[in-house]
Amino acid sequence: MISDPGGAAAALQEGLAAALRGDAEGALKAWRRARALDPADQGTVLRLGDLLIRIGRYAEADAALAEGIPSPAIARRRAVCALAFGNFAAAEAFARAALDDAAEAAQARQFLASVLIQRGDVSAARAELALAKAADPAFETAYTDDLFAANYDPVMNGAALKNLYADWAKRFCPPEVPLAAPTIGGRRLKVAYVSPDLRRHSLRHFISPILRHHDRAKIEVHAYSLSGTPDEEAQALRKLVDVWHDCQMLDDDGLAAKARQDGIDVAVDLAGHTAGAKLKAFARRLAPVQITWLGYGGTTGVGAMDWYLGDAHMAPLGSDAAFTERVWRLDRAPFAFDPPPEMPAVAPLPAQAKGHVTFGSFSRLVRINDTVIAAWAAILAQVPNSRLMLNALPFVDRSVREDYAARFARHGIAADRLDLVYTSPQPTTWAAYGQVDIALDPFPHNGGVTTFEALWMGVPIISLRARAPLGRYGDCLLSALQFDEWCADTVDRYIELAVSAARDLPKLSTLRSGLRPRMAASELCDGKGLAAALDAAYAAMFNAPAESSSGSV
């Protein structure tokens, strides 16, 4: 390397200009040249690392960062790369290495919390996020991550969650700008679906049947795509709407202004507090009627969000106080699943060939708390020779596998009764249901997409009615299949149901072979029926008096 700080400065500016115009390759080329000309400049190392991380090239990012002088700033960024590789132990170590640096501490704690959340240690994650918020009260990501973690925290009740979400909105949402509802007259109602996930994402299996079946005589369907990476799935969804809007470059004010200019009557949030969402645009108000549905499952905390759309299972009567929104209850399940065609055929009941029952959960580990582990251990203890398969990304890391084995060992369950795996790509995961006889739903946050997938693969699920609405997915789906008896009201009953099911293999086999046809014929796969229910609900919400507290159609 030849030291030429003057030339390096020019290359640095060239890279900054390229980055501003969205030319990532140009920026990387210029910054690599700047790095070669001035090896002592650690700022260029960080710029290279940040950009490579942002565009998802983690191996290159880590290699570039490793060439820098070790520092808390380098460590925090290498933690991001380690987590992308599935190396949870290294990610945690790198994040902890940056905790004592005043400039890095808040972000390092936030990232450490992300690692802990993925490992399933919610209480430790929330403790780190509390410290991050204290270190930087304006650090919004620490607050939104805490909202996410709190959904899975078994000590949080509905009122506490609602207060947490309302506090976030009070701190970070702009003031609402009033918007009067126009007169519809004889025109169609303009409905906009707003999401960063209108692409290759599990959302497409639930939104595509709705887009396909809306009554175009009543509804003009708009899609506001916030995704920066349109793909072939986005192109397929584009064909199902009347108007597609690429909005990824708009900020909150810009999105609100555009929706108003487009004359949207009903804006439907499909993302809640997930990455890339625009709740602060909804706070300013995109449309006279605003609804949160499908993509997040819980309250948003946003005062300008008018409605939470669910049903009497997700939001049972008496649970309205858990929402900042008014609750609209459909008279049917608020979901319709469009199974991917590449999902394999239902496999025969594995217990009949293996001679033992295998329970399973393919949910994220953040759902698996100590009470859940105790219940699952009790089930295993009462079903001789049974096994438990847990299938999640963090199990690629040996330290995570050892941690979960130790947690079950404290309840007397040996490691050789656990299959702690991660399967990828997705078709391999669907096929892995062929090794599971009975699925176990976590609580107080039930599974969502994984429950639909398990049922479609012929695997019945034992669920527990817990905290509304996120602890009522199982209740909602099982009720739609008329399998209410598979959903318990207490942990003891949950254990009894699982043990009883495991003792009747002929019944399990019959159930398994008929579950997919039963689901296909149910409202859980009735996109046309749900679209018609939404058509009516949107019109009724638009005409509902402001003082209404709930509704149904």
C-alpha cells in the first residue's frame, strides 16, 4: 500500500457521491481505493463495512472489517456479520466487546439484545434494551426492539403491552393531521395495502388470495410497496392489483402526502412494527380509515390507527382494552392461506414406522420460554420413548444447542431425546414435518405461519389459549377447522391433550391423512370468502360513526 492521504480524500469523496446516488458498486470501488491509499484511516474501513452489510454481503464486510484495527466500532459491526453467518456465540462476544465504549454502547446493547432474542432469552434481551434506552433516550430502534421482545415476554399482560406501545407512539410519532372522509357517491372505495413485504415473503401466501378476489365493482385495489428489492413474487402480486405504487424511497411525510393525493379511502397496514414498516406515516394519517391487519398481529399504539381487524377468537369479547385501536371482529377467521405449490405431499404418520412419537415445533426460539419448556418436558416424561424436534436457525450454533439441552435436562429430559436442527431451504423445512407426529404450539405467543404449514402438512397441533391477540392464533385456526378440543385453557390441560393424542396412533394416522383436505375445504383456505368479508367490512368501517367502539359484519 502507498500512503497518499490527498488521493485517499478524493477517492473518499467520490465514494460518498456514488453512495448518495445509489451506486453501491461505485462507492465500494472508490472506498477500496481510498483504503489502499491511506491504510491508517479507520473511517474508510467502517464505511466499507457499513455499506457491505447494508447490501447483504456479510462475508466481504467481515473480511474488510477484520483488516481494520480492533476497536469497539469494528466489533459491533463484526457482530452483525457473525449473526448473519449463524455464529451466535461470536456475535454475542463481538457485541459485548463494544459495550464499554460510550460512542458504541447503545447500539452494541441493542444488537446484543437482538442476539439474545433470537436465542430465546427474552428477559436478558429486554434488560439490555432498557440500558440502551437509558443511554440514548432518542434511540428509537431500542424502543421498537423492546416492543417486539415484550410480545413474547410471559410476564407482560395485555394492559402492560398496550401501555408500552402507547409510550412508543407518544415518543416517536408525529402529530396526526386530520383528514375528512370524502363522499363516495357511485365510485369504488379506494383501498391501499401498505407493506415492505409485497415480495418473496410469507405474507404473499395470505395477501394474494385477497387481492385476487376483491369485488372490483366495489373496491379499487392499490398496493403501496415499501420493499427495496422487488422480485418475481412482487411482479406476480403487481398483476393482482389495480394500481401498484413503488414507495420505498418515500419518507413518512412523503408517503402520507402521496396517499392523500391518490385519494385513498382505506389504508391497511400489513406490517405493524416489523422492519421497513411506516407506522409513523399512518400516525400522520394516510386515509380517512386506517386498519392494522395480518402482518403483525397486535396493537400498534398509533392513535390515528382506527381499527384492529380480527375475529372473536383473536380478540375475544372483553379484550378491547388491550388495543389502542377499535376492534373490528369478522364473523370468520381473518386469514386465508394460499399454500405454496411446492409444499410436498403429506407423509405417513412417522410413529408407525419409528415405534415412537415425535412432537415438534418449528417456531422461532423467542417463543420458547421456561414455562413452555417445562410443559414440553412434562409431555415427554409421560410419553415413553417420545422425542421432541425443534427446528430453528439458531441451532446451527453448538452453543445454542447446548443451552437448550441444558434447559431440558433441568426437567429430567436427556439430550438424546431432542432433535435440535435447522433445515433450509424452505421446501426442506416443509418436508421435515414428515418426521413430526404432533406439533406443540408455544405460549403466551402462539405460532403463526408455522401453524398453517404444520396443519397443511397433516400435523395436528396442541395449542393453549393465552394472552390476546398473539396468544390466540391457535384458538382461531383450530376453531376454523372445528378442532376446538385441541386447544386448552390451562397448561395442565395442554399437557393432558398432548399425552392423550400420543397414545392413540390409529386416530392420529386417520387425522393426518384427512387434515389437508379438511383444511382446503375450510375457511382457512377460502380467499374468496374472506375477500367478500373484507369488502363489506371496509365499507362499513368507512361509514361507521367515530364513536363506535367495535364492529362486526
